[in-house]
Amino acid sequence: MEAFRQTQGGAASRGGATDMQGPSPARRLFDKLLSLRWVLLAVIIVSGFIYIPIVENFRVSMTNRDIFTGEVSNVGLANYQRLLDDPVVWRALLNNTFYALISIVFQVFCAFILAAIIEGLRSRRARNFWRAVYFIPSAISTTVTGLLFYFIYQPDVGLMDAALSFLGLEQFSHPWLALESTAIFGIIAMSQWQGFGYSTLLFSIAIQKIPRELYDAATMDGAGPVRQLFSITFPMAREMSGLMIIVTITGAFQVFNEVMVMTGGGPSNSSQVLGTWLYQQAFILNDFGYGAAIAAIIFAVTMLTGIAQVWYTRKRRVQL
């Protein structure tokens, strides 16, 4: 019996030593490869709908392609040279830049301040009410909003000129969408009205996550609402601010529906943006190579902006 126990104990010791050593390298490699099956489908979908089309777009931008006849000719960087010589592209790029700058002012900074004011209200019902009031325009379709403002801007019969006449400012009444100097700004104003509430709601969510103890401590130290806004609220909501800047700039350079509904790029291409000029070149004039080159510019601008903002946000991240 004693010999049997020693034999069993030795076997158990050897088994325990084997268990402590863990699986073999081949087994660990197999487990890692097996775990990739969970992300393989996502990689295939993302590659098929995002990365492969991006590469294909750059390839098409170096050709002249007729979609009706199927004729394709390689032109190298000629389409990009056309971009540099096309005055409408520069006007569209300027309009997109105006769109981005004004959107950052209203949909990031102004929305952040409004969200801080709303979250500072004592009544919960009042906070919910004002969140809903400002969010309602964001729930309206862009096409519907564009048509609404199209009629608001109509000369003589539109609400804008009627309001100016009521206030005794008839000298400022004019066809807002028919003038080259005001058409793009009328479209930008409509876009701010629609997107302002959505940005405010996102900032409200970010502010709600800030620990209340920080505000209590600041109040005990004598800090007022303005000091708390810039010393606590803004630093703690910096990641949301960075995200909103990325989303705002990306949206500004991808804008399309608003311009197509309200002006179609006119008058005299004064309200063209890169998206509408791309559409006209590729789908109306059948110049897909040049349209792909414009799309490549949009992609480059939005990607570089996103990378820069993510880098800056991570660098300035606040840790509790």
C-alpha cells in the first residue's frame, strides 16, 4: 500500500507540474488564431465598404473613365493638376472652410456654453424641457429643413424679409439665396439652426458625467460659475469637445444635401462645396476621374483633421 501511495503521489506531482507549465506554444498559437475568427467578419466588412473603396477611388482618380461606353484611359496626376487650375474647386474649398469655422463657433463653443447653462439649472423639469426644445430641429430631415429655409429666404414673401420689415430694417431686405455674396452664408445659417441642438445634447451628457464633488469643492473655495466653467467643466469635457470638433469639421467638408436643396451650387457656382462639385463632375458631366480626384481631396482633409485632433486631445487628456 505504501508503494502504491508513493506511485500515485509521484504521478500527481508530475501532473501538477505539467499543469503549472501551462499549454504548449503550439496550443497558445492555435488559441490566438482561433480568437481571430471573432474579428474576421468585421475586418472583411470594414475592408469591403471602406478601405477597398478608398484605394479604388485613388486608382480611378488617375484615369479618365466614361461610364456609358466603359472606355478608360490612364492620365496619371493630370486630374490633380486640373484641381489646382479649377477656380470652382478653390471657391468650393473656401466655402467648406467657412462652413467648418462657423460650425465650430456655433456647434462646439456656443453649444458647450448653452449645455453648461442648461445643466446648471436647479429644476430637473427645466433641464429636460430645454434639452428637448433645442434638440427638436435636429430631428427634422435635412431636406425638409432646406425647403423650409428656402421659403424663409424668399424675397418679399419670405419670413426673413417680413421680420426685417416689421423691425423697420427694410434696407437689409434682399434675395438672400440669389446673391453670390450671401447664398453660402444663408445655407450655413440653416445648418447651424439644425445641428445646434444635437451638439448641445452631447455636451450635456458629457457634463453630467463630471463628479459633482468637484463643483462643491470649488464653491467652498469661492469659485463662481464662470471660474467653474473654465476650470472644471471645460477641462473635464475636453474629450467630448475634441470629438465634436472632428465631427463638425468632417461634416462641413462632406456637406451636400443642404446646398443641393437650397441653391444647387448657384448662383454662378458661388455656393458650390466640394461635395456638390464632385456630384456635378462625376454624375452629370460623366467625368468620374475628376470626381474621384475631388473625393480624394475631401478624404485627405478630413483624415488629417481627425488625426491632428485625436493627437491633441490625447495629449491634453485630464485624469482624475
